[in-house]
Amino acid sequence: MLLLIAALSEEVGGILRSADFESVDSPDGAVAYRTRIEPGSEEPETAVVLTGTGRERAAATTRWAFDEFAPTAMMSLGFGGGTIDTLQPGDLVLGTHLYRLDGSPFYWDADQLGDPLTPDRDLLGAARNAVEIAGIDFELGPIINLPTVAKTAGMKRWIGEELSGACVDMESFVVCEVAADADVPFVAIRAVVDTVEMDLPDLVGQINQAPTGGRVIPAIRHLARNPADLGSLIGLGRAAARARRALTGFLVEFSSELSVAENSAVSEQAAEGAS
């Protein structure tokens, strides 16, 4: 089974509509689905788990998901912020390494990055094939996991220039750490929403951290107090829609890549057994 871990429903809405998913009972604060597979179908079984934002809840929910679904492969996916000039909204970053930063941004430096998590080579290769087939612009590079949202252009540019990160997010490292501890192959994919030159409004990072819902009313209240942010919020909404479409198109091709690989492995095993 392929386990997909994301933070928010906005990130995987297209994916959930692309196949026949059913809800699975999950812990409070999390949402989970799995595909309905017809008997005899060669389609790979997939589970999607939404953790909400933040490291602690992401790690706890991912551990539950491993106990519940016993995956054979895992993908951390969702939105991220670009830290290099070449990335535009809707582009994908395929993580070659995952790093974690802790504490206040005032004390961040390259020495704090520590040892990276390294995604599975075969899964990363399948991801690259899939994104090329889907015709989506992408970058291969490190993903830097932060304890808070990188809201300023200066912070993102510093991470790109000083730490060589391609993008930033808040959950991928701790999610993939669970997979690494379980010795399960993993890969991390991020779709860019905010580019390196974009400053984010204060609303980002302050609204409901739950996997689904609860963000419209806070946005309305924010705009009532900060009407000048309307343009940036509309732009972010459009960028998020592009990122969501990119993740959906990518995963359709990625699932096909996995299906071909699994069927090839089964054929090789059968041939070896017959010889």
C-alpha cells in the first residue's frame, strides 16, 4: 500500500476526487481515506491521511497511520514555499534530502541542519518520471523543514542562498522520519504556492490548523481589519489552485509508475519460480 501524508484538505482535494476513496475512522484532529479496490484489480491500494499543520500532530498522526495501514511505501506531499528564483506557483520540488531547523530564525545557520533524511532512490526516480510525463515544471533539491511559516521574502531567499534549500515546509521531515524509523521507503514532494520574492500576509500561519475547514471566517475577519491584503490573498488562492492541480496530475502518473513497477516485480518473481 502507498501511504500519502498531507497536512490539509486543500492540498489533496484533487487527488481525493481522482479515485474512489472511502473514509477511515481516525484519531481526533486527523482525517483518513483509503481506495476501494475491486477484487482482481491491478490498481495499487492507496491511503490518504491528513494530519493538520505543525510537527507534533503530523508526527503523531503519521505513527498512527503506519500502525493502521502498514504501508510498503510512503509519500509526504503538500504545499511549500519556494526559496530559489526558478520556482513558480504550481512547480514541484522533488526532495533529494530533507533537513530540519529548530528554534528562532535568529539562530539558524548551516551547522544546525544536521544529518539529512534521504528519500528512497527508486521512489524518487519514479517521481521524476511521473512529473516529466505529466509535463510539470520541477526542481530536484533539498527541502528545509521549519518550525514556523516562512512569511518573508528575505527569510526564504536566505534559506535558498545560505542553506541551498529549494523550498520550505513545516511537516515533511517529521513525517518522513517516521517512515525512516520503520524502514519503509519514502519520498517527499512539495508544490510551490508562494515564490521566493513573495511576502505572506500575517493571516498565514495564524488560522485553523485542522486538516479540513475553519479558515473562511478567519480570512473574512482578517480582511475586515486589513483590506489591503485582499490582493495578496486572492493571488495566494490562485497559486494554491495551481499547486493542487500539479499535485493531482503528478500523482496520477506516479501511481501508474508504481503499478508498472509492481507488475514487473511480480512477473520477475513468477519467472524465477518457474525456472
